Amino acid sequence: MPSFERIKPTAIYSGQTNLSSSSTTVIGDSQDLVMSEVTIKAMVANAGSVYIGDSSVSTSTGFELRAGQQITISAGSPSLIYAIAAQNNDDISWVAT
């Protein structure tokens, strides 16, 4: 049986993303990184819920995060994770390793 070694992160990336009623990548296309995990938190001051999913995420299909809630997702690329807001100008913060 082959042996696999888990590669430890060499850097931590973080930021905030302003959302609208159109889906957008959580981290953005400008971040050229491969990550093992990303934690996404809906900002406490948000007026509504935000929704996490793939590029087709909507307020009826996404994973709901209410203000102050968070989720950790394992993903190979930040371009796979999208978010959308029920209220324009709500924000998420994120940290990726």
C-alpha cells in the first residue's frame, strides 16, 4: 500500500470580500494559491444571510451563514468556492491555509 504524506501549509492568507446579489468567488481570482482549508465567516454587522456554494450558488441553493456564523471547507483551489448575499454589501471574512 502506498504511503502518503500530508503537506503542511507554508503560509496563511486572509481577507474580506464584499458581496452582492450576484455570486462571486470568496477569495477572488487574483489569489494564486493552492489551499487545504478555508474558513469563511459572515460578518457580525451583516443585515442578512450569505450563502456558500459553487459557481451556481443562489440564496435558495447555497449553504446559509447568518451574521457571525462560519464554516470551514477543504478545497484545492479558491476559485471553487463562491458566495452570494441576500442583502447587497454584506461581507464575509476568510482565512486560508
